[in-house]
Amino acid sequence: MTKLTERLSLKKNLLVLLSAAVLIELGEKMGERFLPLYIMALGGSSLAIGFLNAADNFLGAVYSFPGGYLSDRIGYKKSLILFNLAAVAGYLIVILFPSWQAALAGSILFIAWSSVSLPAVMSAISKLLPFHKRTMGVSMHSISRRFPMALGPLLGGLCVQHWGEKDGVRIAFIFALGLSVAALFMQHYFLEHVAEPPAGKMEKNPLRVLSATGAKLKHLLVSDILIRYCEQIPYAFVVIWCIKGVGISPVQFGVLTTIEMCSAVLIYIPVAWLVEKTKTKKPYIAITFGFFSFFPLVLMYSQSFYALVFAFIIRGFKEFGEPARKALILDLAPKANKALTYGAYYFVRDIVVAAAALGGGLLWSVSPQLNLVAAFVFGLAGTAYFLAYCRE
């Protein structure tokens, strides 16, 4: 058992951290994936849904840099507890105030978790694990997130099918609130504080943080931005395409999400092992960019549940090289401020990508097919740029 945990890079603090993340992500995904349906049911328009996705990206960017800053400044334990409290406040707003405006307001707080906590988690992985084990550590974090991402929409879909698009989503968020409180308890009592040297004076401008890094990280950032345009242009409308367009049920959409996450989980550990053996990350990142690119095109031609199954397997395989990409960011970041650099990277990336999410709403209002084709074109551009310019 000890050899297995060592091979999978599972240390005690990391296990507690990942367990708390499972609880929080499970609750979040029960309601968050059905927010577009909830907003429409309460009278919101397609532009309101596009705004939700744009706010997700924009605020994710805004939160990621202070998340990295706080993690390097006060430690990842205190940071994660603080971020979890923000999520709890967001759930309370959605539960107590049944309007699409309140849903948007609450999302400003509960979408903070994944964004602000990611630099803290990556900082913990870089501190707890040696260089050659980082990809495996990131893979274990990704796996721990995919289980709730697979189960959460399925449970949320059952809530929506049983109680309807309005009450069902609010009930899902009640479950999310309870799970977040349980995660707070776990983080407070079981996550050990790791003593860290004082960070000294830290740069507060994310652009200056990135300018201090080399060209390799900047090229990776440009290719990543293009790929995220491909992902975010149709992201909020995938559930609408499937349920309103193809005509599947909310539970079937939950099943599709489960298939997507299972596809991702099955490839994480083998790919992390291959990265450790081959000592290279670029081929795996290029493959994952290819899956990002082809998903919207495959989705556009999917007109039945079984065709959607194939599309969501492709969507799951887009995680093929994601742990390698995140580990590469850690490799290229300065040793003293990895969380800060990680947060700055995501700050710039998601600020730029927020425009894609809002533009996705405009494209969808013209034609769903135009939305999906535009996403495919951005995916091809990002993959080509990565192959041409990115180096390890």
C-alpha cells in the first residue's frame, strides 16, 4: 500500500486536500452545470447565459492572481479555508433568492473556489512532491476533481428531473452548501499547516510577474488562450444544444457528463506514467489541444444520444495532456513564487478568454452552428501555434 501511494504521489496532506476538494466540487457541479437552464427558466436570455460564462472566465482570472498571492503569503491551508467560505456565501444567495439575477450574483462567489484554489493546490503539489513526480501529483488532483464532475451533474440532473428546472437547481445547491460545510471542517481540523519561509516583498502586478519569466511560458500562454477560445465559445451552450436541440433528458445529460469524466480519469495515470518515462510533455499537450479542437465539430454533427456519447468521449479525452500542461507551468515558474506565477498565468489567460465566452452568446443568437464552427477554427489555430513555437 505504501509503495502504491508513493507511486501515485499521495502524501497525507495531499490526501486531505484532495478529499476536501472532492466534497466541494461534487456540490458545485450538482448545480453549476444546470445554471444555464435555471437562468432561462427564470426569464433570463441567451445573452444572460453568455454573461454567466463570461463572468466565470473573467472572475476566474481576477480571483486566480490573488489566490496565488495569498497562497504564497499566508500558506495554502488558510487560503483554501477563506476561498471555501466565499463559495458557501454564494450558495446561500442562490438558495434564498430565486431569480436569475441572484443566480448570477451568487455565481460570482461560488465560482471563486476552482479559480482561487488552483494556485494554492499547485503550490502544495510543488512543495510536497519532487520535480519528477509533479505530473503524477497534478494527475491525482485532476482525477479527484473528475469523480465529482462525473457524479455531480448526474445527481443534479435527477434533482432537475424530479423537482423541475427551478426548484431542482435550488435543491441541488442546498446539497452543495452542506458538502462545502463538511469540507470546511475537514480543512480546518485535518489539513496540516506547512511552515514556509517569509515571502518578502511580492510583486502585485500579474503582468510584471509574467514579464519576469522566459519566452517559453509566454508561448505556452498564447497557445493556451487560443485553445480556451475554442472551449469557451460553446461551453455554456453545450447543455442547451443537448437538451433543447437534440432532445435528450437532464438525466441523460448527466450520464453524458459521467461518460466524459470517466474517459478523462481512465487516461490520467497512464499518461502521467508515460510523461515520467519519456521525460517530455510537449507531445501529450499537443494531443490534448487536438481533442479540444475537434469536440465542437463532432458535437455539431451529433443528433442523437448515442452520437453525443461519442462526442463526450472526445470531450473527456481533451484532458489527455492537461496535467502535463499544468506541470509544465510549474516547471517554467520561478522556484520562490510558483503559486504567484501560476495565478498570474491564469489571470492573463482568463481575462482574455472572458471575451470569448461573451462572444459565444452573440454567435449563438445568430446560429448555434456558427458558434461551434468558430470554436473549431480557434482550436486549430491554438494547436498550430503550440506545435510551431512552444518548447519545454
